[in-house]
Amino acid sequence: MNYKIVSGYFMVLFMLGSLVFGYSYYTQTMQANIYTTPRTPPQSTTPPTVTASQEAASTAVIQPAVEPIQSPPAPAEIDREQIRSIVKEVIEQNPELVAQSLHNYHKQQYRDRMAQMQQRIREKLTVLENNIDDPRAGNPDARIKIVEFLDYNCMYCKSMAAVKQRVLEQHPDIEYVFKDIPLLGEPSTLKARAALAANAIAKDKFFAFHHKLLEAREANNIGAIKELAATVGIDPEALEQTMQDKKWDDTIYANRALAREIGVRGTPVFIIAGEMVQGMVDENTMNLKINEARQRFNLPAPTVAQPIEEAPTVENDDTHVQS
């Protein structure tokens, strides 16, 4: 059962019931006022002329008693079953009201959740951007930093490899920070440990190895990972030995805890200069966010794009469920 839809339905039911109740009460109150409020005859601005004989005669006439207006009986207790029937009829005749209400409800929930997440990101931005143990690529002196939470076996993360390559080429004034949060089992954890170990061994070769891991479809064992390391100039044996360090487990655990704390629920997720962007991001959106950050920080646009090693092209698999 989808409890969000059910709760939204009852919210709409409550709102319509309140409207019917309010209208009924208002109508009965107005009717009561009509019956109980005395009517005052219009006053003439010119006093009538009364002769002496008329004045004398008026004193001898007995004025008839005015029968008081009877107040209506107190309104009967509202029939709740009748209200339910009216509300049900309104919903059945106007189903779009329910759909629109649920849409607005979910939209507001999303806005509230994003606002809470942005607040947490602002509070944790130093930890997000400046952990010296995190693998990095790009300009180490950059004011604009992009933090990516990723899983090397997530197909959406793989599809972002070429976009990252072009973004780094077009914006030499930014820095990428990688936070591994393996979500898809032991093979993902193995690759995360390999990436962290490669960064510890040779930071200048990390980015190339990073792309090799994203490109690989079947490198889910230590032998295949060592072969990938050799292709980018990292000593395979040194990599395997460094991967055994228990501190990588602590790093992965800390990354997962930080992700949960700021509201990350899957991969990939990007924090671009303090602003969260969830899911796959096309190149235009990435460039737009970077330029917005540059304007916010009052930074000039870069004049020279320094090429880096070409990244492998990764085919997107739309059938893969986002982790």
C-alpha cells in the first residue's frame, strides 16, 4: 500500500469536509440573523405636519400590539454522514482535485526535503570538500569544488565518466573530489578499496585509474583490477598490498555516514560549490552550475583549458536500476 497516496487522499477528504462544514454553518448563521434582526422603518427627514385635532385624536386611539418575530429553532446538529456523502460526490465528480492536491503535496514535500538537505550540506561543506584523504582531480587551488558520491558498479556513475572528462577540460579552475560509497555489494567495495589505494600510491595516476574502473564491466576481482592498474602505470603488487590496509574500511564507512547525514540516497550525487544535484547530469547542466558558482564567488572565467588524458566512453544502460 502506498501510504503517501492514502495520506494525501485523507488530507483532501478533510479539506473538502471542512469546506462543507463551514458553508453549512455560515448559511444557518445568516438565516438566523435574518429572522432575529429587527427591521427599522425608514426615517423621514421632514417631520409631518400635525393639526391640533389630529394630535388630540391620536391620544384617544389605542395602538395595536406588535407581534414579536419568532426566532428560528436552533440549527440541528450537522449530519456527518451527509457531509461524507457530499465530499464523496465532489471527489467522484472532480477526480482532478485529488490528483492536483497530491501533486502539490508531494511537490511541497520535495521542496522541504531539499531545503533540509541544503542546510545540512552548508553545515558539512568543509568536511565534504577538504578531506585530504579523498581522491581528487583538477586544480588543487580551486575555489569551486565538485564533490561526487559514486559507486564504481553503478551504471549511471559509469555514464558520467565522459562528462567529467569534458568538464575538467573546459573548467581548469575547478577541482573534483571523489567519495566512494559502494552500494552494490562486495565487487563495488573491492573497486572502492582499489581506488583509494591507487590514490595513496600515485595521486597523479588516480584519475586515469578512476576511469578504467568505471569503464570495466567485469573487473570484479583482484586479478582484473591489478591488470587495470598496470595499464595506467600503477604497480599491481603494490596496489594489492595497499588495498589490505584496514583504514579504507574506515574511509568507506565515514563516506556512507556522511552521505546519510546530508540525505544522499543513491548514486551518483554531486555537490557543486555547495549545491546538491542528484542523479545523472548532462554536460550543459554541469556547465551552468559551475558558471553560476563562478558568478556567486565573483570569479573570472578561465581563459585556458588544459587538456588531460582522454577518458573512455561508457555506454549508458537504461535498464540498470539506480543504486
